Amino acid sequence: MSQAQIDTLAALFDDAVQTLKESGVLPADWQNKSQITRTKDLSHGDFASNIAMTAAKAAKTNPRALAEQIVNALPDNQDIRQVDVAGPGFINVFLNSDAKFAVLEDIFALQDRFGLSEQYAGQKVQVEFVSANPTSSLHVGHGRGAAFGMSVSNLLEAVGYDVTREYYVNDAGRQMDILATSTYLRYLEANGESVTFPSNAYKGDYVRDIAEMVKTQHGNSYVHSFEQVAKDVAADAQYDITANGDKELISGDKEAHIDGLIANSKALLGANYELFLNAALTGILADIKDDLNDFGVRYERWFSERSITDEIEPALQILEDKGHLYEKDGNIWFKSTDFGDEKDRVVRRANGQTTYFASDIAYHKNKFDRGFDKVIDVLGADHHGYVPRVRAALLALGIDAERLDVVLVQFVALWRGSEKVPMSSRSGEFVTLRELREEVGNDAARFYYVARKPEVHVDFDLELAKSQSKDNQVYYIQYAHARVCRVLEKLETSGLSVDDSVGAAQQNLLRAPSEEALIKLLAAYPATLLRAATGYEPHILTNYLKELAALFHGWYDTNRILPMSLTSGATPSAEELDMMQARLRLSKAVRQVLANGLNLLGLTAPSSM
């Protein structure tokens, strides 16, 4: 049933309600908030309504008795074959065959636009996702945020939203200073200096590569002795390894140590310090962009944290003017507890520096100042404490916090056999998104990243993701698409061709339960997209595609599409050709919907496997 027919069915129930209101069965002010849902069991019809269940209290009667009255008040409609009352008062609607097959017409008429809608046209939404610090390559955890954010963005566009995908580049603050100083220390090493590398610096090979590039371009122009860089710097942390393998701090302070190295590097280099910061930022950000682009993830905007530096003080001034800031111990605090947060938050330290949270306040104000109706932040699960404070800031600024949705994406565990692969962005011993993609491919990575709810941990099975079996869900779905393509190739080699007009004329031959189930599931695709989009739940679409592929494979394995006589060289009978065309038409419809769904998830729809 097409969306237009669903709307027609809803209108029929509205007409019945109006009739019952006029006869005094229902109060005149009763509002119809019932639901029409697709049935899972074909014996229960095609659709079910709970209208009698929701209206029984207002009608002061039992739901089943009211359901009988509603059915009797329903206007006649050519698409409806039968209406029954079931159970405690559900109303089941059975469609006639022509109405059931209407979805096939819709699929062929709309093709790659089947399932799309304009329900939310005119509404602007911003989706910020990944936004990893540009201090290293993306790891497999970032990959889940990338796949999820891109899939959600695609789904929102599919239902009419004007979507802006945004990456917030954290190119300011202490982490960037640690990266710049790490690069400078590797630069000193590349120029022959003996350096004791700090425990809290970035140690990956990519830092050496950037340092070598600076050396190639500038030689030893910026070399200072390591003794000067480390002068009067607090001792680095020293650790002992316990019996169970844990690190135990013996002495020193890794944070004070790296901060001292940063301060000395800035003092020695002066304005040239920016050269190392920019070299590292430019190199790593370019790597991130290339990685995401190769993963099929694109953005409308890359938003620099530096660009809102001048917006931080005005945002804080608004909070000050509204009486939401106070001073304590030299720090300036935001009264976030007044707006539901568990504790107040520092926005400016005693040394005059604003906090990262102050930047977040300015950034989120900037988002809403740009006119977005809805803002969606896709964050790692470790940001769970971040949500209440941002909502508090929005409320304090006078912005409706309900316009902000935050989705927390849980962690990914990568397994090689029985061994869990550790990740650490400081040690450099991490599995990158690029390495994962190279091993299992983009399609498997994109699919398995979003195949579970975002709040559920993902154990990524590398061997399963590479297997060519029905246990590999993405392979099973893509294989269904390829199977249809293969049938069409065989048809062409046999000298026959698809005739959609004959297929449409003979569609009543598709009477097998498996064929009716396939058609019913195809009709559910638009509603599935809408539910996946509005709930920010791409796993709903992956589950749908798995179900559609499984139904198709089961049907294909037990029903011949091409006549048996073709393999023997005999001429097929007219009856065989009619059934062939009807089944080809159904197969092509399945192929189209599979391709549409895979495309929204960022996956390919192969014609052969």
C-alpha cells in the first residue's frame, strides 16, 4: 500500500469517527490519535488499527463493541476487500489484490526515489559528528561515529530535512600545544639532538613524518638544544610495573612536565612556534579528510574552533548580564546547577584563560544563530557528562534546549581471533580506521558500525566481516541484489527480455505466501525509512534489509523465476512466460529497494559477487 493509500485509510477511519460523533456514540470533542500499523501475520490482514482501544473510554463502552460500530460506519472503498474485528477490539483491514500490488507501481515509477518523502521539507538540521582532535589519524572508534553520523544525515535528507554535516575542528587549546611540542621535539631529534621524549607527548610515527617534512623545508633553522627546552621543567612521571602488569606512579608529574616543555618551546621559538603547530595541524587534518572521504563520509562544513575565539567573551557576557556567572577562588563559574546540571562549571580560570566548556557554549550558540531548527551532536560514550552542561548553557542563553539532540555512540572492540586489540592515541599503538577499511572493506565497516543501536557496544568480528556466507549480514544483503542481476543476465543470454507490461498484467499470479510477504515488506519500506530517520536509528534500516534479503533468498531458492525449459533449449509455454514476467517484476522491485537502502547506508549494490 502506498503512502497515499495509507492516508486514504486514515481518512476512512476519520469519516467513521465523525459519523459516530454525529450519532452521539463518541463525544464531539474526541481527538483521534489512534495508529494504523502493518500486520506481521498475513492472517490478520494487511493493516490493523487500535482506534477502538483508544476511543472506548470516551465512548463508555468496551473496545470490541465499539470496534463493531466503527467497522459498520466505515465508508466503502474499492481497495478494501474485508474488515474484521479481532481480539479485544483491534480492527484488521484486508486489501484487495490490486491495492497490494500498487507498491510495485510506486517502486518502478519512483525508482531510486522510492521511500523518500518531503515530510520535513523546509526544516534545517545540523549534524555534527566525529570531530576528533586533529592530533592523530582516526582510529576504529572514530569510524563508528563517522558511519553513524553519515547514515543519520542521509536518512534525515531522505525524509526532507535540509541537512548540514559538520566537523568541529578542535584546533585550539592544550592538546594542540602538546602536538606542536611533540613535533618540535621530533624535529630536534631529526637534526641530531638527543631528546628524552616525554611520556605525555604524541609518539606515533606520523609525528616523526611531520617533523621530517619541516626539516626538509627549513633545515636546522629552528634548532635549540634540548637542554634549553627542558630547562627548569618539572620531572616527568616515572612508573613501576606491578605484579599484575599495571603501571604504578613512583615520582614526577607528566602533566607539569609537558606543560613546562610547551612553555619553553614557545619562548624559544617565538612566532615560529606556529610553524610547528600549523605543520602538524595541516598534515593530520589532511589525513583525516582523505580518510573520511575514502570512507564515503562528506561534510558541508569544517568548522574551526579558532574561528569562534572572538565569540566566547560575548557569549559569557550574556550569561553575566543574566546573572548566571559568579566568582569563586579566582575562577568564574557558570551556575549550571540552576538548569539541571549536577554541579556548576568553570568558564574562566583564575589565570584569565577560558575553558574548553566556554568554547562549547560559544560554538553551540553559533549553531543556533545560524538558523538551524534542530542540532544533533553525535558524541562518544565518554561524553555522557557533557550533555547536561550544554543543555544548561542553552537554557541560560534563552535557547530552547529541546532543539538539541545528543546521541552517544558506544565504543568499538576490535578482535583478532581471541585477542582484543588495544588502542592508545598517545602511544601510537592503535588500529586506524584506514587499516580496518583496508582489511574488511568500506561496505562491511559501514554496515557493522551501524547495525546495532548506538548505545550498544560493538564487538567487531574481522573474520565474519570478510566471510562470504549468510552469517555475514552485509554479504547476504548484497548477494540478494547480485542474484537478481544474475537472473537478468541469464535471461538476456537466453534470447528473452523483461516485459514489465506483461509482468504487471500477470501480477495476480503472485499468490504464494512468500510472494505476498515480499510485497508487503516492500510496501513497508517508506515507513521504515521514516522511523529510522526520526529516531536517529540506522539499525532499523539494516534490520529491514536483512529481513528483505532473507525473504528473497528463501523465495528464490524455492520458486523458479526462469522456466526450466530454458536450460534444455525447449520453448517455454505461455503460462511459464507469464509467471516468469510476474516474478521478474517482483525481483526487480526487490533489487530496487535493496539498492535504495544500501545507498542510504553508504554501501554499494554490486551486480555480481
